[in-house]
Amino acid sequence: MARIVMKFGGTSMAGTERIRRVAGIVKRQQEAGHEVAVVVSAMAGETDRLVNFCREANALYDRAEYDVVVAAGEQVTSGLLALHLQALGCKARSWLGWQLPVRTDDAHAAARIEDIDSQALLASMAAGEIAVIPGFQGLDHDGRVTTLGRGGSDTSAVAVAAAVSADRCDIYTDVDGVYTTDPRIVAKARKLKYVTYEEMLELASVGSKVLQTRSVSLAMKEGVRVQVLSSFIDESAPPADSIPGTMIVSDEELEGTDMERQLITGIAADKNEAKVTLTRVADRPGAVAAIFGPLAEANINVDMIIQNIAKD
């Protein structure tokens, strides 16, 4: 028997039918004998809708009140998933961020998790109850609701997994694992069985959309084993234990397991990059500052610099 935290993103929770499918996936994991907690995102597009409400109400909105509004999306899906699980005969209840509680700092709209009180959660899971937790939200020291910033549900899931000492954190997305490159661009892209934390961080930082960088950093810090797999599977599919997703693990776990392990894990593509070539730049002090100073003042991020001596 394992203790597993399962996380489902917005596309997995987009509507009644998909939530019912998620409930079936969760039920199969519990029937396999595991203790289960589930972290959910808001329905796809719901957070954007709530953000627009805030902007329409007050263009200079107070971030604390903004958090109250946008945290509602995950609250809805956590309650709905708990109801679907109960309809399937499972013991289930929702645990909102303030009920655990998930303690954060007071940086509203971009809060960082400081601690999760897991005592009541562990007791609930040990009693055979499925805990459904809204991602993305927490509670600051003044008792006000906070949110972790966009994409924060992955971070919530990893933090919960660390707090309950889970055997792994299964993150269900619309892809069935981490590939050597984007399979929508390269047909021969190959799914990877294992990726190290450092490799996943590098891939995420340069454009891979599979996992949020912040969640991978937390998993590496806390030693949480993360599995990436798809929630868009047939209802008759086996539990995640036997579904070949991609495991994100430490270097130490992979040492000695694959003598011919590849030197290059994957290639990430980012379409939000522009290449600028400058020629005939004077070779004198201050020339580089004259180029990059104005870019910095305009808040333009320079990702890579290549210098060479070449003729026109």
C-alpha cells in the first residue's frame, strides 16, 4: 500500500463529464489499496474569467480581495469532485486551504507556502477517506486567503505530498509523460521513463509546459517523487501504478540503473523568443553597456548572448 497525492489540472476538470472521469481514476487508486489525497485546479478558463471580474470591478484592485475572488475556482472543483466520489460510494470530503491550513506568506497573488498542518489530513486518509484539496490557495498570518500565482496548483500538490510524506505525487495533465521534444512538432519524439529534477528544471525553464518550474524546485528540495501522466485515458485503463508515465526523480535514484543513459535528455521549444544580430560593434569599453543598458531600462529580458568575430 502506498500513500499517493494525485493532482488534476484545469483541462482534466473542465465540466461534469471530465470530473466524473477523474472520480473514476481516483476511485481505482483507492481500490488498489492506497491512501489517497487529490489536489485540483479550477476548470479550464475559470481563473481567467474571475480575474476579468476583478479588473472590471476595479482596475487598481486590492490583491487581498483579488485572492478571495480567484481562489473560488478551485473551491468549486474540489466540492464537485468530492460529490462525484461520494456518488461512486467513496468516503470523500473537501479540505479548503484555510481548513488544513496551508500557511503562506502575505504576498497576495504570488504567495509562497511556508508550512502545511497535515495532522488532520493524515488521520482522514488513514481512516479510508479521500481528501480533495483545492490547489493554488492558502492562508496568511492574518488569516486571509492567499493564492500562489498562476500555475500554483502543481506547487500545492507537491507541497501536500511533502507534508504527508507521500510515496509519490501523480500529476495528471493532457499529455501522457515528458517527451524528448514536443511530439506535436516532431513526430518521432520519444516518451521518457525517467527524468531527473535538474533535467526537468532545465526543460521547464526553456519552454517545456509539462510542469511548472516552481513545483519541480520544491519537489527537488523536499525529495518528492513526481509522476507525469495523462487523465485522458479509457475508463477501463489500469491504475496509474501500471500506466507508463514519466517519473521525475533524483540523480541518486537513477545511478547505476541505466549504463547507456542518454547525455541529452530532451529539447524544448519556445516561440516567444526573438533573435537580433548586431554587426560592426566597436571594440571599446562601454560598447556593451550602450547596447544592453536601454534594453534593461525597457524591461526586455536577454536570454542568451553570443559574441564572435566575423566578417560581413
